[in-house]
Amino acid sequence: MENATNATTMVSDSMGSGKDFDYSSAFAAASQVVAQCPSWAVAIGYLGVSCAMVLSNFGSAWGTWKSGVSLVHTGIRHPGSVMKNVIPIVMAGVIGIYGLIVSVILGQAITKPSPNRQNHYSIYTGMAHLCAGLCCGASGLAAGGCIGIVGDAGIRAVGYRASQVTLFPGSSAAKEGYHNIPDAEPTQAGGEDISGSDDQNKLFVCMLIMLIFSEALALYGLIVALIVSQHSYLCLAK
């Protein structure tokens, strides 16, 4: 790990012992240090920080946008369901927190060069931080899009049932071309339609389950990012 220190020790020992100085070995050791710890390795690490923050926020904004528009539209006809249907927006906002956590951890792990302008940050550590940022950011982006799409359809469905809006035309002539799907399932006892409240609960539970598994995608990326961010290689001792 201490390649530069070993190269300096080898040079001093060779010159102090009176032996012929092996320039090829010294240059090989120095070039190996430069290859492992280039000056641009820090840019790779900060790119991982940016990916974790930007992609996660993009997914969070995407999910909030899709679900928020449907929530506002549904609240016009059924204001009572607004507070219950705000869950997709809350879950989309949590994705941005995942990106914030990972970006702060990665930013704190990036080391500064030493006072004599020797770089401690290796390309191995930079690639690990880039991988961690992409794991968290890309997972958050996918989860945010999934939450937005599922929340959009789920909020509209719950709002339609709460407002007793039928998705099919009323007249039999206009109903041709549509599937004969009833607006509610009949009960086994009396044969009457299930109340709108029961239908709302079924739709809401189904939407909530899909949202939970969508949010889990971002959580998986967060866990992997935290594990990968611990991988590091220091070129020089501080």
C-alpha cells in the first residue's frame, strides 16, 4: 500500500550503500503510484456524489409530480380522500432523503491531497464511490417513476369510486364495444352492490402494496451503496 514510501526507501538505501542506482525500478515504482492514484481520481468520486444526489432527486420529483397532479384533480370532486391519498407523495419524497444520505457519506470520504501535493485518493476508491452513487441514484430514479405511475392510477381509481363516477357509458347503445364489467361486485347474500367505501378500501390497499414494493427498490440501492462506499484504498499514509 505504501508504494511511494517503499520507492523512496529503496532509492536512499541504494545511494547510501554505494551500489549502482537502479533507475528503472525507481521509475517503475513511481509510475505505479501515479497509475493507482492519478490527480483526476477525485473527479470520479465527486461524480458518484452528484449521481446519488441528482438521480435520487429526479426520481423523487418525478413521483411527486405524477402523484400530485392526480391528487389535486381528484380532490376537486372528492376532497375527503385527499389526506388518505397523499401517501404516494410522501413515499416519493423519502427517495430524495436516500440520495442525500449517500451523497453526504461519499463527500465526507473523499480525502484531500497532502501538503506536499501527494494524492491520497486512489482510483479504486473513486470507482467504488461512483458505483455507490449510481446504485443509490439509479435505484431512486426507477423507484420514483414507479411510485409516480402507480400513485397516479391508484389515486384516480380511488377518486372515481369515491365520486361514484362510472367508467362506462350509461345507455345500452353507447355501451357497445365496452366490456360488461359492473361498477361493483354483487354480494352473495342480498345481491346488492358493495358500497363505495368498501371499493375504496380494496383499491387503496392494493395501491399501498404496490407502493411499498416500489419504495423497496430505492431501499435496496441505499443498502448496496452504503456497503460499497466502505471500500477504499489509500495510496499514502496521512
